Amino acid sequence: MAWPLAALLYASAWLLARNRLKRTDEALLAAGLLACTEVLTAITLLGWLGLLRPAPAIIFTLLLAAGNLAAALHRRRPLRPRLSFRRLALLVPWPLWPALGLAAAVLYFRLKLAAALPFDSWDGLSYHVPILWRWLQQGNFDLAGWVGPARYFPWNGELLPAWLALLGGALDSAKLAQALALPVLGAAGAVLGRRLAGLRWAVPSALALVCLPIAVIHAGIPYVDLIYSAFWLAAAAAALCLERTRRPVYLFLYAAAFGLAAGTKSTLYFQLPLLLPLLRTLYSDEALARRALRLAPGLLALAALCGASSYLHNWWTTGNPIFPYAFRIGVKTIFKGVVSPGELLVTVESWFVSSPWGWLWYPFHETMKGATVYGTENGFGPLFAAGWAFWPYALWRARRARDRGAFWFLLLLPATAFFFFALHPTREQRYVIFIAAVPILSLVYVFRKAAGGLRALAAAGWTLGIAWGLFGVLNYAGRDRHTVNAWDALRGAGQVRPFKYYREKYGALGEAWAALDARLAPGDVVATNYGELMLPWAGVPARGRVIVVTADKTPYPDTFTATDTAAWLALLERLNVRYFALWVPAWYPEEGKEERENMEKLAGRFIPAGNWSSADFGKIELYELARTAPGSGVSPAAPPAPAKK
Amino acid sequence: MPTETNNKPTAGRAGARRREWAALLVFFALLAVYFWNHASFLQGMREFF
């Protein structure tokens, strides 16, 4: 039921949007932004009211769809199907048809496999889905006691899957939430392609972005990078439309998209370049600038509605909108935090290139840890590589043609690259999926006047580029034995055994998850000392409550932490913990030391339920807590109270 | 006035055509380099067939 309802809301938003925007591609883009804004507002409201339940979410969605339809009918524009073979041939040149077919097949494969697998992906299992699961269990947004920074991250990327899970009545409905971004991504591609190179390049541009290998891979994992990128590109498309038409309606699209992106990831510095094309257009048109100034309160309010709620929440609870990060200008601290972004510097760059200069030619040979393979972190594909080389030429052509819109759009590449190298702590492609659009649209811009045989050949190259990227997606899945086995099981038995998959992929950790799942009753509280990959401790399908309770010091306030042995045990009992999973990850051999010392002092209270170890994932021990007296602890139905630190 | 694509005519259509054909050749050459470097993709995807 989740996806039909989502499609209904999108269709109703499209009918409303096409009253204001004649072009189908722009109406589709506006519809995606409108539907997302409506959903996020509704789910935020439900969460604050403690009503994150299926019935209110379904009623809200139906009301929103009905409201859109009523508003659309109020100022109706007749539906005139204008599709004919001639128009279709113009939109989709014949050499592109194989790419369309292959894209449909690979997307079907990717989404079908991802839907059949248990929840997977590192950050997905560590916080994106556990946060969502906790919201759904409680019916509200309370994350009291949560250990780690994820509690304070922007939450649009969790609110959208929460909506799907509520519509579908099960957490599993949220598995493909990032696929919601594909229509927005495709529409943004179509708008950019059309505004840069004319109608003929709208569909090829949309297809190239939707078939970006990393986008296809991300459509099947519970991350938020694809959602962020779709909103980022929507803002870039709105800025270009504004430059071309000077219509204020695009200011509203820009504000919504900018706000939606800011509310998805806190990498605000990647959004600063988006201001460049907007400000350049306003600088060159005094009348439009005056109009924008008059509309500024409304535009800011719209952007805030779309993306400010998590920042305001952080400000309210910690006094710092970007908590846990400190924000300093020079020596002056503007906002106090517990970590500086610089401290997070992770050297994952070496997985891809040996030095920062390596990024210059990396697009022509995409590797990770020495293997030629796409993954959840990389994979921009052949069209990006070709466009990468063409970008300076496209910029020169835009400059010569005095095409200001194209010129400033193309400048988004170096402007983003500057922040990627100057500020971003983790240099990998997935954080900047959106930027792949600029080189790809450079190619479109170079071939914008191609006609006849030249255009057919360019389209054939386009098809080959898309096809090879999709082969790379299949290669990504085919390289891992556990994925191939899962696909074989899906084709043979019609389903995947979740713990067989987890065992094959996560070794000893998968064994421990399976052993706990066999014992777990609905509502049981499972505590672990280490929060990464925590979701499967809730069982498959999820039915337990998972929390991190640590005996180690943590810089975050309001966490389930107790450094004293008696207080630690009292905390476990107060939280009604039934199982305790002690995990010493292979990469942090000191982890769990304090908890182990506590357990040694409390011999008899922790009944061993198994232990496992593997070279990749370290040692895992599972314990059941012996009860002291019946009735101790809080009800598992109630949200656990945090230990103030 | 702003236009949809701002495709202003540049010096000589014949010159422009030559540039477009040259760009197309470079495009195919770059694709070929990429395919060559990523030929192993065909190996991995065979697992599914």
C-alpha cells in the first residue's frame, strides 16, 4: 500500500503543479518537491504530536492528495495528451531505446533484490534505520539516551522512509525509500538538459542521471545521499530556469529544494555554490532582484519549513543548531560543540586515490581498494568520465556564446570541488553524487546543436555509456557471493533467508544476530556496548528494542552511560534490558573493556548465551540478564528514560 | 531577452559542424578508454546469467 499511496500523492501534486508550469518536465520536478514538502510537514507534525502510527499517516496522505486534486481542479488546465510518434522520436532518438530498456531491466533487478534482502548497508544498519525503528516503536521523535552524533543529524532522509513504513504498516516498507528520489532526480535532469540544450536532450539527460551507477545502487540501500543529491539538483535546475525565464515561481522551487536538501544532510557548505547562479541572475536583473526582496520572507519561510526543523530542534535542546559540531570564525566560537569537523577527518580517500591529485584522472578508472568496482561509495560511470574531460570545453563554449545560465551552472563543478577539498572530512564520491550532473550536462551542452547522423551517433554513444554503467551495477552485485546466493534463492524459492545472507556477509556478527533472533520475543530490550550495525539486534523482522548502553565515557549529553559498575547495572535494569551483546570489533580491540570488567564484577547476573569470533568482525558475546525481582524496570512499551551525564 | 537555450549562431556553420564531429570522435575515444579500463565489469555481471 505504501508505493500506490506515494504514487497517488505524486500524481495529485503533478496535476496541481502543471497549472503553474506548462512544461511537463518542470511540472514533474515541482510535483516531486511539493509532495516531499507536504509529506515532511505532515510526518513532522505527527511525530511532535506523538501520532507516528499508520492510520494518521494514511489519513494525512489521503487528505493531502485530495487537497492537491481540489486545488488542481479549481484552476484546471485541460489534459491534452500530445504524445505522437513524431514527438516521441524527437524526445527519444531511436539509438536511445536500448538504454531505456536496459535501464528498466537493471532498475527492476536492483529494486527487487534490495526489497527481498534484509536491511543492509553500514550506516543504514548503524543509525538511519535504527532511528526510524525507534520512532515507529514509540510513535514520536524521542531519541533520549542515544549514544553518538546521529541523533542530531538533519532528518528529512529519515522522515521520508518513516512515511513509507507507516503507509505500508511495516518497517520493511522503508527499504527502498531512496528510490523516492529517482523521479526528482530524473525530472531535474530533464529540466537541466532542456534548458541547456533544448527539448531533444531532456530525456537523455534524465536517463543519464537516473542510470548513474551510484544512484542505481543507492536506490536499494537506506542511506540519504541520493535524496540529498536529488534536492540539490532540483535547486540547480530552478536557478537555471530563473535565469532563462525570470519568473518568480522558480524562486519558490529553488527555496523549497534548497531547504529540502539542507534538511537532509548538514553539509551546508556543499549548498553554498548553489547561491552563485541565483545571485548572478538577481545581480543582472534589478526588477527581479526587487521582486525577490519583496518575496524574501515567504521564500525563507518555505525553505525553513522544508529543512529547518532539525536545526531548530538542536538549537532548542543544545543551544547549537549544528550540534555536535562546533562552529568557529577565527578564534571566536559562535556555537559550542563536542567535536570539530576537522577531528572527523577519515582517511577513506586512500581507498580510491593515492593523493588528492589522483581525483583528476580517477573518473577514467574507478577503483576501490585496488579493485575495479562500483559500490555504495563510488561509481559515476562512463558519461561522467567523458563529460569530465569535456567540461573545460563546454565552459569555454558557454562563455563564447555569452550563455550566462550555462556558464554559471557549469561553474558549480569547481565551486563544489573547492568545498570537497577544503572542508569535507570524508572524500568519497557518494557525498557529492549531485555533482556528476555537471560534467554529464557539459556533454549535452557540447552536442546541443547536433542534428541528423551526428545526433544519432551521439545518442548511440549515450546508450553505450549508460549500458556500461549499468553493467557495472550488475558487476557490483555479482562480485559478492552472498548477493549472488540471495538472487539464486529469490529466483528458486521466491525468498531470501535473512540470516543466511547476514551470516555470509557479516560472519561472526551474523551468527550472533541469528542466535539472538531465535530467542527474541516482541518488545524485548537488547542493549549493546557498540552502536555500529545495531539494527539486526532487533531481530528480522524487527520486533525488539535496541539501545546502546555504554560504560565508557562519551562526549555526548543525555546518553545511556554509567561509568560506575553498580550504576551501569542499575541502568540496564531500569531500561528493562533482557539481552546484552558485547561486541569487540576487530578494528577497535579496546572497545568493550569497561563493560567486560563490570560483568566480571557482577558474575552470576549475566548468563552466557553464546560467543562468536571472526577475523573481519571481531568477538561477540551474547548474555541474558538474570532478573533479581519480578516487576523491576520500566515497561518496554514506555520510552526508556535517559541517564543524565 | 533570455531564451530557452541561448543557441546563438557562432562563426560559420561548417566550422561548427567540424567541431561537433571532432567532439563526437573525442567522446567515443573517451568512452573506449573507460570501457577498456572497466572491461572486468563483464566478468562480474556474468555471475547472474
